[in-house]
Amino acid sequence: MLVRDHSFWWQLLALGLFRLFDIWKPGPIRRAEQLSPTGLGIMADDVLAGLLAGTLAALGRLALG
């Protein structure tokens, strides 16, 4: 996890962003969900949502210090 060593609030932000992206499914996350077999698509969209959320939280941490 990209924000593992940071405060509870940054981790909470990453979790919130993950849930947002997992529900909203922007761009490539929605396409990943449609991969076959079905189980692969379900896992792939979660991985991409987590990577996007973790990256944005880490960039926010760097920008805001």
C-alpha cells in the first residue's frame, strides 16, 4: 500500500477513494471489469481501483505534506 507508513487520515482517504472508484468505475476500471473469465474482471477492477486510489492518496500526501 502506497500510504502504509502514513497517518490514519491518509489511509482513510485512500479507502474512501478506493470505494468511490470501485463503485463509480471510471474509464479503464469499467473496461477491466468486463474481462473474461468473469472472476478475472472482478479482481482486475478492484486492483485498478486500489492502484488509482493509492496513487492519488500518495500524491496528495506529497503535495500537502
